[in-house]
Amino acid sequence: MSLFLEVHELNGRGAEACVQARSAQAPPGVRFLRHWFGDEGRKVALLVEAPDEETLRTCAGGAKEVTELFAPAERWMSCDSIDMA
């Protein structure tokens, strides 16, 4: 399993609704561990455990608001907040 940070541009969609929707559509083996809100609720970052990037992108479907997806640096694992300005 690998850790990824998935960043969403919400474009009018609620941040909590985005987190709930992504968690609800997670296939077996994909776990959403933490999330952070930023930029006045217009962005959300999700810390996700998944087998690989392909699986994570597949479960995102056509979610156009996924703007970044990358493996996070170790220092982010213990952060209480992320500056997404």
C-alpha cells in the first residue's frame, strides 16, 4: 500500500460533501485517512492509502476537481494543517 495526497478544487461543491462522496465511492483496498480544508473551503486535500495511483484515479472516476495527486513527503503525515493558499 502507498500513501497519496489528493487535492480537489471544489468549484462551488461543499468541502464536507466532497470528502463524504470520495469516501463512499472507495473500492476495497482504498482508505481515506485524513483531510484538510483550505482556501476558504474551495480546496480539500485527502490523505489516501491505496495500492497504486491507477486504482486511486479509477475510483475518482471523472472527478474533474482532482487537481493534484502525489505521494506525500514524510513530514506531512504528522501535520495538523496544510497551507493550500
